[in-house]
Amino acid sequence: MGEVPAHVAESAGWIRAVVAQLHRRLRHVDNAGILTPSQSAVLNRLHREGPATQGELAAAEHVRQQSMASTLGVLDELGYLTRTPDPADRRRVVIGLSETGSDTVRGILQHRDEWLAQALADALSPAELETVTRALPLLQRVAEH
């Protein structure tokens, strides 16, 4: 890896901090405080990536299987999950989103988008919003690097 100019390293740190702060703020804009961050993370993962086993979810979320079992138990009680036998190994169960779970995730994402749209409209001038909008493809390219 080559030498990075100091101003680029400073910008990188600032971007990281701002993205982390925005991520934390968006996680708090959720289903009226009903879900914990761990529960929201599991629902979002199932929404993005599709059904998975408990072990796969635990590994993806970097938690122990027992912790994931607890999280899934609460989500199951809320009616957000489906459980079906794994066709490849009938001893395992594949966990997916129920219709209620899918509706909940879509609602949370819509609420977050609405919050962010309002924050952009309130905090930025039209010219500043245009600048942010023009920068998005560049940030996307960095994220995909």
C-alpha cells in the first residue's frame, strides 16, 4: 500500500466518524423502541440475505449461539419469524421472516428514510443538498473498493 497524504488520512478519519455517527442515529430510528439493536440487526439481515440457520445468524452477527437463541426467541414471540426444516439436513431449522416480520422491517426502513429525508431538508440548504447528492456515487465507489 502506498503513502497516503495527511489530508487524505484526515478525511478518511472524518468520513469514518460521520458514517458511524449517522449509523448509530439511524439505528435509534426504529419500531417505536420495541426492538433492541440486536433484534433489529437480525431482522435486517434476514431481510437482506434471506433465510438462515441459527448458527449462520450467530456467526454473521458475531454472537454465541445461546445469545442468538435468545434473540430469535423474542422475535418468534412477536410473530416476526418462520421456522422450516432445512431441506439439506432435516435436523436443522431454517429461519426466515414471516409476513409480519417483513412488514416490520419495511416499516423500520421507511421510517429511517423519512427521518433522514427530513434531517437533510432541515439541516442543509438546497445547494448543500445538491453537493451531498453529487458526492454519493463517489462514496459508493469507495464503499465497493
